[in-house]
Amino acid sequence: GIEIQWEEHGHLASYPARALRLDCQCAACVEEMTRRPILDPGAIPLDVRAVAIKLVGAYAMHVSWSDGHSSGIYPWERLLAVCPCADCVARRGGD
């Protein structure tokens, strides 16, 4: 997985790698006009992992995945919105 220390929010988040890979919002994974997911979850290996992570300006990170996918970026705002820590999940109503 990938861990992010949200200093401003005072917590550490551990994102499961496969969950992040499935949440990719790039045009190859999500239909651009409707935002409908087009990625087949069955095509993503259970053991997918990040092989490289780079910052994209001050607003996102870019992840290259072990399944060869590398066209998506993960904005910090989106990552915080799907933070899997217990406090954030509770704040969102236990999704």
C-alpha cells in the first residue's frame, strides 16, 4: 500500500494498493463524459503494487503500477476524500 502522513489533518493514512489502483480516475479507467468506470476490476491483480511515485506540482501524486498502468494522477484532495483511516471513514458515515 501507500502511506500518507496528513500533517495538516493530524493523521496517517494507509491506502491499500489495489483500492488506489481501482480508484484511478484517468481516461483509460473512467469514461470522460459520464465519469462511468470502465476499468474491469477483474483485470487488476490482487497483488498490484506501486513501483514509482512522483509528485505532480503541489496538488497530486503520480503512481506507476506493477500492472503497467501509469496514466493516472491522484490529487491530494481526492486522496483525503477517500482516506481509509477510521476517523475519516466515521466522518463520512462509515462508507
